[in-house]
Amino acid sequence: VVVKMASPNGGGDFESSLLSFEKLDRASPDLWPEQLPGVSEFAASFKNPITNSPPKWMAELESEDIEMLKELGSLTTANLMEKVKGLQNLAYQLGLEESREMTRGKFLNILERPKK
């Protein structure tokens, strides 16, 4: 790598003193370590040309799942928060119902392990 800086007053000696003939070998991982682990692999994955195939995570989705994603993506922030609150309430209600059923099963002795 040759670095040359222009001198504002045109001094030739000064200009030649700024030349560097040092060769920097960037192939060595010890000299130039990867600053963020995994970035090189991530960047290399985007060098491939874009294909028409869907991402791996989308391949496992059914049409109903895709429709749900589109529906959720079209909601406003307030509507999305309302949907999340509804799901939290539903999860809470299911937890209460499961607790009642487990208690019921315990009282009916249907959860006991068979004696050997």
C-alpha cells in the first residue's frame, strides 16, 4: 500500500517522507480479527443471487398461517396491541381452566400412577 499526501506548499522532500511502502496482509486472522463473530458468514449469505424460493421458515407455513401473518401485518399499532391483550387474556383463561381440571383429576384419582 502506497500512501501519498499532497503538500499544500508543494514541498518535495516532505511529500516523499510521507510515502509508505508497507504491505498489509489482510489474509491473517490474527492481524485482522473479525470484530463481530458471525458477520462474515451472514454477509456471505447475501452475496448469493436472489431466488424465487421462499425462506426456510416460510416453507413450513400453511396457507392459513400466511393469511394470519398478512392480517396481523395490516393491523395498526393500537389494533395489534388489542389483539395481543386478547391473546394474553385467552392464555390466562386457559391456565385457569387447566388448573381446575388438574384439581378435579386429583380429587377423582385419575392421575395416580398404577401400582406395580
